[in-house]
Amino acid sequence: MTKKETKNKKRMQGKIIQISGMNTVKVRVEIKTTHPLYKKIVKSHKNFLVHTDKEGMQIGDNVIIQEGRPLSKNKSFYLVKKVV
């Protein structure tokens, strides 16, 4: 693989639910799927610790996060941008 070719990295949209430190926020990503038998829409969620360098992040902001190299044991996502 050359330098220009990169692997596809996951991008997800979620909501900030906690500010954990100067450079860390907790983001909740909700996933909607259809139940295979009953065809009802089922919501599930997962929380991710996200690295951020941007100031002015508040609880309740919608953001886009992207997978990257691990920064710590639990933190391997980066903040891409804030969705307006």
C-alpha cells in the first residue's frame, strides 16, 4: 500500500454526553436497525471516548467522529467537525 492509499476509516455521527477532560469527550452514537422478524425499528447505542483539540465543545453538540490510531487504552476516535 502506498502513502496515498489509506484504509477506509469509520465515520460516525453522535452527540456529546460528557466532557471528560481537556482533550477528551464522550460521544453517544445511536444506531437504528430493523428487527428481522417483526420489522420494527430498534434503537441501540454505543459510547466512544473521542480526542479533541477544539475549544468550545458543549454537552448536547452533534459531532462527526472518525476512527484513528489509539491514543490510550479506550480512546481511538478523533473529532472531525461539529455539525450545525
